[in-house]
Amino acid sequence: MPHTILLAGGTGFIGSRLADLFRSKGHTVRLLTRTPQGPDQYAWDPMAGRIDDTAVVGADIVINLAGAGIAEKRWTPSRKKLIVESRVRSAQVLREAFQRSGQLPEAYLSASAIGYYGNSGETWVNENSAPADSSFLVESCAAWEQAAESIGALGVRTVVLRIGIALGKSGGALREIAKPLHFGIGAYFGDGSGWYSWIHRDDVCRAFLWAAENPQVEGIYNAVAPHPARNKELVKATAKAMRQPALFVPAPEFALRLGLGEMADAVLFSNRVSAEKIIQAGFRFQYPELEGAVEDIFKK
């Protein structure tokens, strides 16, 4: 049955693909944007607490991907504040709009990230694992999830997807890995042994579609492929898929810390994250293996 989907963060790396996928399945997609430019686009400015309330009227499923980019700028104190507040405020503004309109959606789907687990090293972690530390990534993901839970408290079916390293050509980690490869350099981080729990961008989008279309799905799920790879393996698989001969060299941790400051956590942290729960709940990955995923991404 076709639904009306309200999508916040629908112009980004994942959101733009997600909007296309929902439309291809016959659903109506409304976008929340600061600069609405056409039909099915509605104005909002979560940091200012503003939203066009008509956006939520008649919305069956609300999907919130909104938030300032984690790896776009150095983590100054003001940037860290924006990263957390942009995620929390977006959920608060939606919650308030639901209450004003007197209409609750059937479901609220929120992004989170595997940064929730902190630097968990070699240990397999699942949805019940406690964070390994109290780093900024942990703090920001915890605040993000608490904001989603506040909507769940209204009686709305709520699903949180802890998204791994999303792979696609047009953004995210893979675009950064590919840049030096064009010049024959395969740069890996630290000693390259950190676990990267990755997921093909199409599988992230399919996971949101699955959560939207299956009313029994509720709670927190890891959106990661079932076979994590070490950082160096990811770089080598990317070079192979690009048909690009490369010299593989480390970007030493001290240099990354010097250049990126605390934001180096985003590339140096090791996360070996289990996909067991989402698989047991019935989700099927189109790209469970790294080699097949990067081959698909670079095949065109």
C-alpha cells in the first residue's frame, strides 16, 4: 500500500538515493528543506525551531536523516555543539509539530551511527553492547538516539538504524579513499588493522524501506553488512574495483591527529559490528560481501 513519506535530510548522500527508492516503490515523498523549491517540499529550520506544520499532516512515515556532517569540518567546540544540537533539535521540532497538528505518524525512522560503540577494537559488538568509551562520537550518537526515543514515547513505532560506513561513489568514505587512488596511492589509516563495519548505500536505503513497510520492526538495528573488513582491506578492494594499480602506504596516526585533531577518531576507531539482529528480523542484504559491493559501485 502506498504511503506518504516525510523525509528530513533528503538531499544528502543517503537521503537523495532514499527518496528515489521510495518513489520507485510507489510512495509519495515529501521533503523538509530550508529552501523549498517545488511541490512536495516544505520549509523548516530546525536550529531556529521552525517548520511548516502542514508537512506532517497526513504523513504516514517520518524519516529523519538530518544533522550536520560529522567529517566535514574540524571538531572545534562550536562544531561539536552544532553536530549534537542539529540532530537533537530536528527530532524536537518534528515532535512538537506532531503534537500541534494532533496527528502522529505510523512510524518514525531515525538514523544513528555505529560511532555509538566508541573504539571497540577487535571485539564483536551488537545492539546490546555498551559503548567502549565516552568519546565525542559516543556522546553525539547517544543524544541522537535519545531524541528519537522521545518520539517513541508519544506512542509512535520508532526504529533507529545505527548506520555503518556507507559506501557509494558520490560521497562518504569511499570518495575520500578513491581520491589518492586516482594518483596510484592507496592510503590506509594508522596500521590499517582497524575494523570498518561498512554497508553499500543501496542497502542502507533498502533497510529504511524495509523498516517503513514492516509494522513489526521496532527498536534499534545495526545497518552494517555482515562481513566487516579491516581498513587496509577496504582500500585494497577499492583499488581492485577501480582497476587502479597502487602503492599502499600508511597515514600514520600521529599525522592524522595533527591534521584532523579529535576528528581523526572517525577514521581511526575500530568497530566490528554484528548484523545478526537485522538479518534475524528478515532483512536481506543485496551486497553482503565487500568485493561485490565495491565492484558494483565502480562498475560504470
